[in-house]
Amino acid sequence: MIKIGFYQGCCFQGQDAHMFETMKETFKKLDVELELLEETTCCGGNTIDEENRKLSYAINARNIALAEARGLDMLVSCNTCYMVIAKAKRALDTDEELREEINNLLREEGLEYKGTSRIYHLLDFFRDAVGYEKIRKAVKRPLKGWKVAAYYGCHVLYPKEIAIDNSDNPSSLQEILKALGAEVIDDYEHKDACCGYHSFFTDKSMTLKKLNRILGSVKKMGADIVATPCPLCFKSFDIYQLNMEKPPMVPSSFLPELMAYAFGIDKETSGLAHHLVKVEKD
Amino acid sequence: METVKLQVFRYDPEKDAAPYYKEYEVPVEGTLLNALLYIKDNLDPTLAFRAFCRSEVCGSCSMKVNGKTKLACKTPMKELVETWKGKPLRIDPLSHMNVIKDLVVDIDKPIEKMKTLIPWLVPDPRVVPTDPMHESIIYPEEMKAYRDQIHCMLCFSCYSACEAVEDNSRYRGPFAFSRAYRFQVDRRDIETAKEKRIRYAISGGLWSCVQCQKCLYVCPKGVKPAEDIQNLRGQSVKKGFTDKPGARKLKHFVDWIYATGQINRLYLPEEVYGNKEAREKLTKAYQEMGVEVWEVPKPTKGLMKFRDIYLEILSKENKALELDFSHVRKIDKMVSDIFKADICTIVDRAHERGESAKGLIGKLKELLGGK
């Protein structure tokens, strides 16, 4: 049994609290216990950096310190949260003055950033802590005949300092999908394009152009569904896609949902039944 | 000797009807630039590419390898073969620029775009002595603010990899913003020029950057354009350019995270676009997905101390926006109304509760239903 501190961010509460339930169920099948780091706050979404970068570091020093206080490593599922928290960790680990200044503020809450917890994203957690073999063994309903397009999203591959895989030619997502029994499609033309989630409010037409290219090239390859380890990319695909003039109606999934389904959890509980672009395949 | 196949983009607009790829077998040794020089010296003297210094200084040999932007003289062949597991390496010219011949592209467009952002010093006569006999001294402490940005060598790797350039032709390009930012934090530069740069940056797509971080990844010199763009956005808001969706989004983040520890995605569209309908539509969409929603995030344990840290940092640091306390009080009231207690009590209770998310949904449904 592995126990890990789970950082929820905004993606696993409020409107999306069900996603945390799905995650817990899915991880149980892999002998992983997720301990919710309840006192953590929003990572700042890479937007607080526009206000002040040190504020972003302080918020995330506190988030990490909460995992460290429990003696746990931290699991972050959202690509953007992962990138922001990993960047903060890097800054704190390499700048003693910054670490000292922020620790002075954390002390009042009885917290200290030490740099002892590893920050995992889903993909490197599955690869390094769980292992693909364990995933393969947990599969009760192999995704046989499912053509699944692998989509990483940007913030686990770029910048290099925080990348969890080979940024140019990553393989962890394909390995997980293969372990689920799926036929992986990873050579579609726009697999590396950004999903556009973060420009939806500031340059909507750009988001829609990106979705058009990515999902268009996925469709061209005859994929049944896109799988992404990032809940934001998933939202961009499932929700923002409908803002397009002629949506290609390509179904998508957040990776743990697909894992849950392959582990024998039904479509309803896994979340696959609740997508705006219906997942017909079963 | 170990070899690998390079499939090199070939195109001479004066002779060829269309581009094509020509395959060459090259030794796996040295850098990609060594491989291209090997082709030119031994296999095909007609191949055109730019390369001058051969030592990561001039920035002329950037190109794409299997779609990924690389500076040829900095990229070991061994690393490429390992990354792509011995598969052929497809060599393309940079994106977003016209091809002059083979791997040589026309850089005029990004250069012209850059010039619109005044990437030069406009001296402030109060700081820079007009008498050439006197020096304008810059201290090492001051230089820290733009120490990285001055290393940009105009290799256009970031311009080629940029997601905003790809879908917005107006967008000036990552390097252009970094070069502009470099003068925004230079004490010798006059305030009126800084103001102008911000105006031009906004009309040049400052808020269109999607923050994909590819520019950080591809920069051979460690410049961080996406982060400079964040800094420029902060400056623009501080200078009063707040009537932009991006500026209102920033305000939402600053106020809501302070107030509740979280952003509020239900209110985000409303606060960015003044569009209440968006919240209603979003609520409905989630309900259609079978998901219960509440309008205020669960106040986190330790929120009050979190607020102290937040304020402490903002009181000392240079920031884009002041916290809007009247907005914070409004949010506090919403939280109090839903949870029927004041914010401090709710946070204290959160300590005792420790419920799972699912339990909380049930409880909130009860609370909201009981209103």
C-alpha cells in the first residue's frame, strides 16, 4: 500500500468533486491511498505570477509544506498545478534566501518548507511509484478495440526543468494506455499543440483554432477518444469544443476515468457517462 | 561507425514546384550542425542552411528535428538518436517564416514585429548624462532584473515554437516581448517610453500568450519569455490598463484566492465579461452532466493564516493590483450566507469536520436546499 498526499487544486472540488471520488476509487485498485491535503489552496493557476511571483512561490511553499508535515510525497493531477508547484519547488530548493524568507512566514502556522517531499504528476507517479505492470494486473475490462489518442498537454513536458518525461518524445502515457489494453494512436499531426484552455478568456478564437487542429487531426486518424492526464485539457476538449462553429464532436477523457473503466468501475461512477461529447464506445 | 538517416527538407522556390525530403545517411557523432556540414562536404553541396559561429553564440542555425525546434550546433546527434530511438530524423526549417531555400528562412517578419515594441533604450536625461565624458553606471544588483534577457541572440526558436504566433498573426512573438521587457526594468529608460511599450505590447497580443512554456523549453540561452510576458502583463495592469479580459481575470484570481483560498470558476466568466448568463449556463451544463454545484468553494483549514501570508507578501512586494477589500467582503458575505456563520467560524469548523468531498456535497445540498 502506497500512501500519498493528494493536491486537489480547483479541479477536484466544487463543480468537480466527483473527480476526486473517481480518483480515490481508481487508486484503491492500485493499492494507493490518497490522503487529501485539505488545507492546501489554489496554486495560483500561473496567473498569480502576474501579480507577484514571490506570492506564487509562497502559496506553493505552503502547499508543499502541508504534505511534508504529514511526511508524504505529493501527487498533483492537473498539468498546470503541477508546473506551477514544481517551478516553486525548484525556486525554493535553489534559492536559500527565498526559502528562508518564506519559511519565516510559514512558521506562524507551524509549517516549514524543507524540500523533502517529491512532487509527482499522475504520469510519473504511475511510471515510477506504481509501475505499469501493476496497472496491467488491475485491468478487469481491457479496452480492447479502443483506439485512444494520447494527448499529454504542455505543462508536464515544458519547461525542461520540470518535465516528467522526455519532452521531445514522451512515452509514459502510451505505456499506461497500452497497459489498459487500448490501441494507442500517438502519431496524429497536432499531438503537441496546446489545448488552448488558458487563452479561452483572453483570446477565445485562438482556443477554438487549436481545438480544431488537434481534434481534427485526431479524427483523421480514426481515434475513438482522446485521453489526457490533465483535467484542464480535458475540459477544453469536452466543454470548449462545443463553442466551435462546427464541433468535430470528438469524445475525450481524463486519464483516471478511462483507468477506472478498465478496472471494472462502471461508466457512471468513472465519470465517462457525464461528458458533453458522449463517449459511445464500450 | 554508427549512422542515422536524416530526412532533410529541400525546397528551392525558383526551381521546385513543391518542397520534398531528401534522405542522407550521416555519422552519429558531434552535433546536428556537424551532420549537416558532413552532408555539405561529402554528400550534397547544394544543401542550404545558415550557420556561422558553430558555438551557440550567433543563433543562426536553429531548425526543427521531428517537429521540435533545436539549435543545430547545440544538439548532440547522440542525444537525438537516443530520444528518437534510432528512427529517421526529419529536419525542417523553422515555422512561421517563409522559406528562402531549404533550411534558410526569411526572418524579416519577426524582426519587423519586434521593432514595434521599441526594443532599445530611450534614455532618460535625468539618469543618463548627456555629456559623453560621464558614465551612466549600472550596478550588478540592478542588472539582475534583465541579466537573462540580454542573452537573446535572435535565433527565432521561440518564434517558431510559439503557440500564439501559430494562431494569431498579430502576435509579436515571445522573444520580442522579452526584449521589450528588458528595457521596462532598465532605470535608464524614460517613463514615457515604458508607457508606450506597454500600449504597443497590448496591441501586439500581450494577453494572447497561452503560457504553454514552449518558449522556455526551446530557448538555447535560458531566456524565459513566457515569464517576461507575465511580468509585462503585471506592469500593464499596474499602469492602469485594467479594462482587458486578462486584467479582470487577474483581479478575480487575486481577490478570490485571498478570500477563499480558491478561484471560483462559476463567477469567473461573470467577473471577466460581466456576463451573468455564463454562470447560469455553466451551472446548467454541470447539472446536465449530473454534477451538483455550489457557488462558493469550501473555505480551507488555515485560511486565516494563509491570508496573513498573502498580505505580508503583497505589502512588501511590487505588485500589479491592490487587493480589493470591498470585493473580499462581498465574497465573505456569500460564504457566510451559505454556511450560516461568519468566515472565521466556518474555517474553524472546517478543522473539526474533515469530511470527504462527497459528504460535503450532500451537506451543501442540504444547506442550499434549506435556504
